Amino acid sequence: MQTRSWTLAHGRTVTLGARSVVMGILNVTPDSFSDGGAFFSRERALEQARRMIAEGADIIDIGGESTRPGGAAISAAEEQERILPVFEALAGDADVLLSVDTYREETARLAVAAGAHIVNDVWGLQRQPGIARVAAETGAGLVIMHTGRERQKLPDVIADQFAFLRRSLEIAAHAGVADTQIMLDPGFGFAKDTDENIEIMNRFSELAGLGFPLAVGTSRKRFVGAMSGHEDATLRGPATAATSAVLRLAGAAVFRVHDVAINRDALKVADAMLAAAR
């Protein structure tokens, strides 16, 4: 796997290549699909962040609005009230990188000012394109995710990935975002059924044709439950770890997960296999 540097805000970088990068999910929300309300208070959120760091998370991805299907929309002010105190409390920890999970330009800008190094946009810059301007002006790492929501998808899942993400990359380039800041995410579970998600996994290596490093977020998703037979999302950690290992071998670099320890272990196995192959 090619070694490259992912440049982030505040002068930080991540080396991508020999070692998988784990991004721990921190939902500061009352209604996320798998852990809604568990970390809604600032104290519980900080406790969970520090637990994930101890288990091996390289990045903590903090979100204040649920992105689950049918999740309740909130105002920008409410989103910011939920997450900014968490960023401020964690910003002094030099050992961890912080990511903001938002599609709002204003929230992204405030989060980076509060200590975020990465902006993770589940709408791929196509809901509020100003997110790209924030990344360009601050140097923040930018995760551009594919989604099939609120549009007509192409019949072929990989063709749809290329069409959507190329449009997102045009927005990023127009705003002046450097290629070294960009990470792409195929958006597992976002307006994709089980068969589509499995097909993306099977054909994942084709996404290398976009020319950027790839992040994935299969954690506890419904299609993982369909494959493993677990309706309870909290029981999908082992199956998620299996998908992480499979996708690592297919070329993924960054893994957004709820259950850090089990995914870190699975990824160590995949990393060892890749090292042996080299």
C-alpha cells in the first residue's frame, strides 16, 4: 500500500500506509442509531473519548446531529452547543487528533477554531459547498463522503461512486483544497441496501482509481447486521471488525468505528498480512 501524508489543520499530519488509522465515533446526540444518548452529556462524552484513545484510537470523530435514516434535524446553534465544549476540552491532548462530523460550514469553522484537525462531511460538500472553503482556509483534513440520499443513483454502484465523488472533488478543487488534505469515503449505508453495500465491499479496490486515500465507516450498520444475523446494533462489533479487515486488505486506510479495541486487533492482523505481502 502506497505511503502518503494526510495534511491536517494546526500543522498536524497523518502517515497513511503501513498502519491502519482508527477513527473512534463519538456521537454527542440523544438519537444516534446505535448509542443514542449514551454520551450526550459533556462528561460522558469526554469519558468515552478517553476510553477510545486508551484502546488505540488515532482520531476521535465528534458529531452533534444524528445521520441515521429519519434522524431529527437540529439547528446549527444546537449542534454547536453540543460539540464545541467537547472539542475545547480535548484540544489540549497532543496524542489524539480530532474530527468534526458535520455538513455545516459554520459548525466546521468553529470546530476547527476549537481544535478540530479534520472535517468529515457526510454530504460530500454537496449540501453546503462552503465546507470546502473552510478546509482550504484552515488546512483541515477533509473527508468527502459519498451519499445516495435525495438524488437518483446510477444503476452501477461504482459508477455512482465515481460520478458523485468527482463532482465533490471539483468543488474542493475550486475552493483551493490541496489534494494532500483529501480523504474519500464510499458512504456505506447511506441510501444503499445490503446488496449494494456488499457489492461495494467486493469491488472496493476499484475506488483506488479516484486517486485518493480511502476511509470507511461500516461500524454497526444495518447491512453488517444482515450479514451477521444481529438485529441489535451493539452486538455487531465482531462483524464490523471482519469488514474492517476485509476492506483494509482491499486498500482502505482509515476506519471509523464505535468499538475501537476489537477493530484495532482485526486491523493489526490485516496490517501484518499486507506487510508480509510487501
